[in-house]
Amino acid sequence: MDLPAVIALFNQTVRAEPIPRPWTPVTRTDRFVRLGGHLDFLLWWSLTAAAAAEAVADQVAHVRASGRGLLWRVYAFDEPPELPGLLRAAGFVEEESGTLMFRDLALPFPLVADDAATISRVRTLAALDDYVAAGDLAFDEDGGWQREAFAERLADPDLALFVAHVDGRPAAAGRLDMSVGDVFGYLFGGGVVPAHRRKGVYRALVAARVAVARARGLKYLCTDARDASRPILQSLGFVPVARQMTWLLTP
């Protein structure tokens, strides 16, 4: 994989030129590309070191005026290098960091066997409840916002939610977003309930999403992997690209 070329393609197609969707409106200014949703999300920016402090202050003012939280994800290759320090000084709180990873979908995928779990795509509201419940237990956090965000998108071909059941109970959940174009699919939220970890469920969830991405004709998968997930993803052919920090500012 030509990593510099794939990074450039990722920056262009996923971050700088996202496709507007009804559920994720895109706002563009001369400095920023912002994605709407349950939170605002800064996807892309063009800032010099001299202009960065003023631009960060503008975003703080926007959050206060709008009453909406703002996520600002910064990768190690992003400019200017002073940006993380400016965000911290402005009151942004660093969330859990991770690693941007890519996988070439043309490469073979390892055989994944898991006889204990049943992996299924979420098609109904009842299955969506199980998806949310599995994520809540896996990450020990409230993911209830996903019910509202995904309830009307279960037939959306750009979204693939998967839930794993063991003995009829939700054991893991993972999401594949294919709305960013015809090149990349984005993995989100792959998590396993603690009692079912180290049994192959996570790998099976990745395999299910790889199959859908390939059927769609995508070229690459990308994900912002937590440190616990990174070794597993590497064993499945994902390549670490850069560290990322996600900064959150709430009103």
C-alpha cells in the first residue's frame, strides 16, 4: 500500500470533500469543513500557525453561540503542529486517543471462525436496541443517541450495523459507514461485552463488515482504533498510519 498516496486520498475524499447527507449536513467556510450530527465534527481545516489561535477562538465562540458540542479530531500529520496545545488552552478536553488504520480490501482476509456468536445485520428496531445495549456494555457508556441517529436509517445502503448474539443475548456491536464516497468505508464502534472477549467475536464482526465493503466495491477500510483494538486489527491486515487525538468542547 502506498501510504502517502492513500493518506492524501483519505484527506481529500473523507475529510475535505465529504458528501452531504440529510442526517449529516456539511458546512464549509474558507477555513473549515464541519459535519453536523448529534455533535458538530470538524473534519478538515486550512490553518497557518499565525492564524490558528484566532481560528480556535472562533470555534469556541461558535460552540457557545450554538449550544452544540464540537469534536475536533487531529491526526499526527495535520498542520499546524501547535494546534493540540491551542485546543487544550482553549478548554477542549482530550478524549481517548487512538490510531488511524487503513486496510486494502484487495488483499485476502484471514479465515475467521467463531461458532459461539451469531453475527447479524441490524434491520429492525428490536435489533437496534440490542446493538445499542451491546455497545453500552462494551464501552461502559451511554450510547442511547444511536437509537435516534439510526432508527430511520436501517434500510440505508450506506449504513451497515452489526450485532453479535451469544445464547440469544447481545454480545458485541460494530458499524460500517459507507457514505463517504466510493473509495473508503469507515469502521466505528466495534466493541465486545467483557464476558465474551478473547473468543473471536471481535474478529467475526470485522469479517462481516469487510464482506459488505467488498460487495459495495470499496477499495479501503479506515478506522480510528483504540489501543486495545489495534493489535487485533493489525493481525487482520490493517496498517497503522498515524496517531490521532480527539478533542471535545461542550457548551
